[in-house]
Amino acid sequence: FALPVSEEVDIQSAVRYEDYCCTIGDTIDPKLAVSWRATDNFSLRGSISTSFRAPSIFQKDGGGTSLNQMVDPLTGSAAFAADRTSGNDELVPEESTAFNIGFSLEPVDDWSIEVDYWSFDFTDLIIKENFQAILNADPQNPERVVRAGDPLNGPLLQVNTSYVNASSLKTSGLDFVTSYKVETEAGTFTPSINATYVLKYDLDDPQAGKVEGAGRRNFNNVGVSSPELRVNLGLNWAMDAYSANVFVRHISSYDDDQNVD
């Protein structure tokens, strides 16, 4: 539904119903978004919604094997070993709540600024177990860690992983977008900045425990690499039928939890 409350305020609402039957069940997920044009040059916006993701057939009943570089805690050395992943028929659906608030501002003609704060809160997150976290937690567990010869101390051959529901993942950050159009006799130049800063990336790993993952590679847990800052700097030139773009991309450094000095 699109509800124009007034000339300055718009409200949008939506609802989604999904039915997966059997052990997964059904869900109703709403969304509400509001936009307020306070002035001709300034507006506020916000939204809140929920979502639902059922486990796939592969995650529940499939399986696969891949070779990966692992660090064996017993020896401290790296080795290529098999990561054998099996499905998990006890998986439950993943749910999340998303929240966003932001504003758009045009301080002067042809200069626009947009800032948004976003937050995602996942529960029962469906993830593939991290083989390194399993190794680190219990390197002498024959049910999870397969070794040649001596099942407790032999050379590493395989780590058995599965898909599980992690307790939670909470992440939030800021998006910043700005551009300024400059008219000259040599054409129109438009410099721009598009940046994202991750404020929080906190997860609850079944093996590694609670992890503050922002600014980390997250090799030893179920998270993904999360540099705190990503920036795109751009410059567009246009004149008559011609145009050109130049971009510089920057990704901030982050801690490598695999290759630690």
C-alpha cells in the first residue's frame, strides 16, 4: 500500500506470507516505511521490516567436500585437508529484523547529501560451520576431526562440518553519499563520494562463541570478512555526446585472524 498522508508525508506498507509446510511452517512478515519532506531541500525517511529464510534442500539433506588450507592446533603448521559438509534436517528458519533511518539534504543547488543508518538483527542464522573453529575448539575429537593413523595425534585429513542455526548476528552501519555538479565551459564535472562504515558486526558462533567481527577477517568463525570502511571516490565529466568516469575505491585494513604474527 502507498498512503499519501499529505503533500509532505508518504507512508508505504507491505506484508508477505510464506508457507513451507511440514517441519518449517509458515510466516507473516510486514514492512513499514515513512518519508517526510520537511522542506524543498531536506527530507527524512525511515523503515522497519522483518524477513524469513527457510533452509534449502541442500542445507537440510545435501553434502559436499572441498579442500582447504587449515592450521592444525596440535602442530601449529598449515595443511591442506578436506572439509566434509553434511546437511542438517533439524535446521529451523532464519529470521531477521531490519531498521533504517536517514535523510537527504541539498545545502545549495546541485549539491546533494544522503546519510542513512541501518541495522540488521538475525536470529537462528543459518550458517555453515567453520572448519577452523571446530579444529581450534577440539582438535582431538575423532567424530569431527579425522586424522591418519593415530586418531588423536596423527596428520590432519578431514574436518566434518554441517549447517547449523547460529544464535544471532547483529550488524549496523552508516551509508554516506554525496555529489556536486559543476558547470564549466569545458563540460560538466560531478565529483562524488559513496561510503559505508560498519559500526557493529557481532555474531554468536557455535564453536568460537561471541565475536566482535567488525574490522576482522573472521577466518576462525562463521562470519565474513568485514572491513570497517569502504569508499568509492568518483569523478564524472560530460559534454555534449561525450562522457567519462574515473573511480578510486578504498577498503580499509582489517585484522587477519589466520596469519597472526
